[in-house]
Amino acid sequence: MTVVRCLLTYKKMRRILFILSLLSAISVTGFCQDTLQPKASLAQNAEFFSKGIQEKYNENLDMATGYFEEALKAFPEDHASMYELSALYSIKGLPEKGFEMIQKAVELDSTNKWYKIRLAEFHRLNNDYESFVNIYDNLLEDEPNNLEYLEVYIDALLRLERYEQMIDKLNIYEDNIGVSEYISMMKIETYNLLGDKDKVIEETEKLSKAYPYETRYMSVLAEIYMQEKREQDALNLYLKIKEINPEDPYINTSLLEYYQKQGELDKAFEEFVLVIKNKKLDYNTKTQIYEYWFNQKNDDNTVKEAEIAGNAFIETHPDKELGYYVIGTVHYNNEDYVEAKKYYLDAIARDSTSFTSWYQLIFTDMALDDVGGLYEHSSSALRFYPEQPIFYLFNGVALIDMEKYQEAIRILEKGRFMSADKKLTASFDTYLGDIYYELGDKEKMYKQYDRVLKNDPENIYILNNYAYFLSEDNVRLEEALKMSETTIEKEPKNVTYLDTYAWVLYKLGRYKEAKKYMEKVFSYDKNASGINYEHYGDILYKYGDTDKAVQNWKKAKKLGGTSEFIDQKIKDEKIYE
């Protein structure tokens, strides 16, 4: 809705009353009858007309209509009855007959302004604003300062986009009532439509001077100054507004935007904090401004500013969730997960439907390795968000850690069914594959891994696991090698992926290459695992270096995490598989 349209509405009731008065007006000229008409007919006409008026005021509209029709039969040129019938026909849902009546009335008496006003109203209802304006051109010739005429005329000019004429009539209106918001804002909007920026500024300045303590007008003018690159003039007005009304709920937002545009970010942040602390500004607006500020922030001050903002929210709105969520996230980013969890719980206590608070709380549970918390909170989140697959994933992970595999399968399959995101679907399939591995069902495990790669063909976690398990089963080794090659291309220093690649090479009988890649493992990780040393020992044995093989098996046994054959290997100094 344009400013003009908004400003017109507060005059609507006046206008309605004006129109209603027209609909019930009685033309005093309607009794001027042709002297050649027989006296009996005139007498009947007058009698029927009088009865029609009486019934109209008694709200017996059907009877009133009948009497006016009889009056016309008695005297067919009775334009007063035509005028009355024009309104009654319209009320009865017969606008075409009403239009016909008022047209005839105007033809018979073109000097009657009430007839012309009603005819104009019919044109307006038919969206014929050209005809409407033509009639009011005539009316305004006789009464150029009639404010009721000017109001409806200006509205019609607006609809016809005759902006220059609008300005002329608005000036006349203003001459009669003085400077007012109604007229000034209409003129401002009209000059905007005409593209006359100078006049826009002139009118806004005039309005502001007329109401020197009305900060709304100063704000409008300051915004115009900003648009016209008159930043200093805008700042002067903003500071004046702040001086007049320091608790103005929008002055801080204006200054925030101003300082931000000027690159004065410290001052902008000061105003940002004042926005949050302003008790006259609603909470929802503050949250939008908060998001606006931090969505385009990513510098060294971001965390510090977030902490200040979060504490300001808690101070000003202790019953709202956002402040606690923000401070929780500050602690989370600082890896202070215990404190983070406290604040996330405080956030949820104030808004149990906050998706982001549940989400972050659950991530905090995982960071703390709190399986019980992970299960409890993901289950609670599902009660509020049963359609969100991510919470099914979290819940399934908790159940896996609790070794409740069948329940985990049920939850993960349900979440997978809901997932429309390929990456998320791949995560469901990954965890399902891990469950089937734990259950010893290799066929289903491989099936899940195939589903992962269908949605996420470069998922290096799955490619690595898939390759390793294939090598352990001594099947599809060339395929396993290609999978493993992809992982070390993506992460050439990842010792887990290097170990898998070396192991696949070992299974293929490519011992020299296998030895080379296992040595990379030890060069990148000084704290290699027991299984790394066991694999290296196996490779060395096949390479022909039994002594070093045994040495590495012994290191593997000491570190733990080896195969069931480690003791036999050491004892007999040979490989058992």
C-alpha cells in the first residue's frame, strides 16, 4: 500500500458520511413542475412523491420505490423522483436502472449539484474516473474551495495518474486548512511519482518545520537526506531526534544503519546494543536486527560482540530464549561445552519449540560424549519436531552407542524415509551400515554402503570403510583399490586412509607399494595404533623381512587393538590370517 493510499484511509469515514448524505438528500428543486401539466396530474405527482419520502424515512423501501414510480407516471419529467429512485434501485441491486434514472435527472436539471454528485458517484462505482473527473471539474468551477469536492477529486486524479493536477488541487486544499500531514505526505508521494526529488525534500522540510517536535517527520527527512547522499544533514537530524526523545524505539536502528554505512562499526555496534536494551522496541524486531547484524559479520570481534549482545538480551528479556542461546553458542565455540549446555537448557526452558536450541544442545551432548543426554534430548526434540529427519539421526546415533541396534535400525530407517537431502540420506545409510557391521551382516552392510555412494559418490568415510572391509573379505580387490585411491587423493596425509590403501595393496600382493604407504603412516603419525604396526609387520613378512615383521608385531601387541592372531604370529614368526 502506498503512502497516499494509507493517508486517504483516515478520511474514509468523512467521505462515507458525505456519500450517505447524498443518497438521502431531497432536492428542493424537484417540485418545480411544468405549468402546462394538468393540475390533477401534478396533484397526484406531489401526493405520491410525499408518500414516497415518508416511506423512505420509515425504511419501507419497496413501498417508497412504488410511490416514486407512481409519481413518475403522473409526471414523467419529475427529476426529483428520478433522483430518489436512482438510490433505491441501487440499494435493491438494480444499479443499471439507478444509473439510468440519475442520467435522466441530470438531463432534465443540469444545474442541480446533488444530481451531478450522484451521477459522479455512479461513474466512480463503474470505475469510470474520466467521467467522474469531468463532473467534478464543473462542480469545482462553482465551489473551488469545497474540501469535500477536493478530497474525492484528488483521489480520482490519483487513480488516473494525473499527478500535476493532483499537486494543483492539493495546494488549494492546503491553502484552506494550512500545513498538515495528510496533505504534505500526499504531495511528497506525488512528487516521488513525478521524480521531483527537490520538491520531495522541500515538502518534507516544510512539514518538519511546521511540527518541530514531531520526530516522525524528522526521520522521514533524514531518510531522504541519506538517499540523496546528504549524510551530515541526516546525522544532524538523527542526533536531534535522539535529543528530543532518547527512548525513541527506532532512532537507535536509524543510527545503527547510518554508522554502518559510514563504516564506523564501533559506533554502529554501540547503537546495536542500545537497540537490544530499548524497552520500547518489541522483541521480534530486535531478533531481526540481531540476525541482520551477525549475518554479515565474520571478523575477530564477532564472538565478543555476540557475548555482549547475548547478555543484553538476557538483561532486557530474561524470559526469552535468544540471549541464552547466544551465550551458549559463545561457550560452544570456545569449546566450553559444560557451560554451553547450561545455557542451551536455559534457552529451551524459555522456548521448548526452538529448533536451533535443540540442535545445538544435541551437538553439545555429542561433544561431551554424553550418550544419555544425546538420547534424552533427541527424543524430546522429536516430540516437538516429528517431521525433522535430523533428530531421528541423532536419536539413532545415541541408540547405536547404547548398543540398542534393532531400535536404532527402526529409528534410522524412519528418518531416512523422511529425508529429502542426499547428504543427510547418506548419513542415515552410513550409520545403518555401521550397525550391520556390528551385527556381522556383511551383505546388508555393503547394501547400505552402496546406497550411500549412490547419493554421495565421493563420501571418503564410506569409500575407506568399504575398501577395507572388501580387502578383509578378499573380494572385489581392484574395486576396493579404486575406492581407497579416491580417499588418499582427497586426504593424502590421513593415516587411516593410508593404512587402508596399504592393506588393499598387500591383499593384491603388491608388497613393495604396500610397504611404501605404511611407512607414510609412521612418518605422519608418531603415535600410530596397534593395528598399524600389525599391518606393517604382515607386509614386512611378505616382503621377506621376518625379523622386522616380528618386531612390529610385538609393538602392535603392546599397543593393543590387534587381530586375534597376534600372539601366534609372534610365537611362530609367521602370518596367520
